[in-house]
Amino acid sequence: MWFVCYYMVEVRIEFDDEEQYERLKKLKKHRGLTWKGLLLEGEKKVREDTPE
């Protein structure tokens, strides 16, 4: 018997101001990403820039 579990987690982000939100929204649209995709791209960059 197989069980498949999918987890849906909702994340809410508070931006410092409208300018910060618009800047990130523009980047997201330019790269063709979703908000999730933008977050995952950010994680990848942080991992590349941070020695373990």
C-alpha cells in the first residue's frame, strides 16, 4: 500500500514599503517566475554565496 502526502504551506511576506514590493514584483515578472520560484531562486543564490 502506497501513501502520498502533499503539504501546502501558506507563506505571507511583509514588505517594508510599496517600492520594495514593486521592485520584487518587476523582477519576478521579468524572470518569468512565480513568487515561489523567486523565493527558490533566492535560496539557490544564498547557498552558492555561503560557504558551509
